[in-house]
Amino acid sequence: MNARRGALVVSNGDMTATTLERPASTEEAILTAADRCDQCGARARVRVTLTSGGRLFFCAHHGSKHLAPIASKASEILDERHLLLED
């Protein structure tokens, strides 16, 4: 069987398979290409608003590294790392 790359193949148990397409996400990114990581300058995928009012921006890598330790000091966390998996 030739399944397209990125397609989900589900077996129905009788030695045949059906190919399902992933639905397009209706969620749009809030962060833009102008939002940059405060540590490395890459495109930001995480925005942390601190209880003090300041904001920190992180790329996916630095967001993964710093999100847990800083979460207690945050009033809001916008995490768009999951949008990287859709392309």
C-alpha cells in the first residue's frame, strides 16, 4: 500500500487499511515572525507574561527549557509550540 507522507493509516483488522487525512487546524498563531526569542533571537513560540507585568519571549527550544521554572512567576503563558508540528 502507498500511503502519502503525513497521512494517518488505520487498520480495520481484516488486512485492509484506510487512509485518513488530518483535519486542517483552524487555530491561528497569535505570535508573529516579529516576535523573537529573548535568548537567541529565533522566532518566538512562547510568550510569558510575568505577574510583575513584564513579558518574556522564547523560541520552542528555550521555551521547553525555561517554562517549568518560570511558570510560578507567570500570570499568563501563551504556548504555540504545537503549531510547529502542523507543517
